[in-house]
Amino acid sequence: ETLEIAQRWLDTYRPGVTVEEHADPFYGYYTIHTLKDGQIEGMLSVHGTTGQVWYHTWHGPFIQMIEEEGGDH
């Protein structure tokens, strides 16, 4: 349901952008990478109870993701 809520929000406010296939759970909310042409372009979060969506504008444009050695993301 979280991914569906996020995709509906993107369809309304950022047409052409899609959600990644999984959401990372945090306390009370989920964070999801957003994709444009199959590449990460940003992220948003969905509140776990209300379904409120907030797009992470404060990060600036996505540059790269560095994975911690031994990490699963």
C-alpha cells in the first residue's frame, strides 16, 4: 500500500517519475527512492499511519549512492 500511495502522489505532482520497488521502513514512516528513466532521481517518505507524502527537496539533486561494506543497501 505504501508504494501505491507514493506512486499516486508522483502521478499527480511529478508525472513521469516512478517509485523504486521497495520502501525502507523507519520509525513511523517509509522512505522510497524515486526513479526517472529507470535511474534514481530523488526520494520521498510516506507516513505509516496517515499516508501523508513528503518529497525530499532539501537533499538537492541525486549524485550517487555509496553502499556501506557489508550493508544490504
